[in-house]
Amino acid sequence: MPGGCVTRFARGIAPAQAVSVNRRIAIVLAALIVPGGLVALFGAVVVKAFSRTDAGRKAWDRMANLLRRPVAPAEPVRQAA
């Protein structure tokens, strides 16, 4: 039984991919520098978390449908005579 599973576990966990880690650090730093960046970063994390579960997808769809619905005007628009 050459190589295989035993040697993979003996070496421990695989190291994190440097590109992925660097990108995340850069995004967090940019969010700290850009005004409103933390709000956008938090929103992106929430949307990503919602999209991972069925319940989250359903909740996101309900919210998106509420935002897509046209708002009725408070009073009728008057036309010039």
C-alpha cells in the first residue's frame, strides 16, 4: 500500500493557499480604509451566509421580492391645466 491516506494524515493539515489568505487580508484592509467599507464587507458576509442554506435563500428571495415591488404614490399626480 504505497503513499495513500496514511502519509497524508501523518503530515497534518494542508497549508492555507497564500493567494486566498492575501486576498482576504487585502479586502479587510480596504474595508477599513474606504468610507462605508465595513458596512459593505458586513453586507457581503451576510449575503454569502444567506446563500449557503435553503432557509437563507428563501429569506433572501422574500426580501428581494419586497424591494422589487413598486411603491404606490401617496397621492395622485396632478396634471398641469
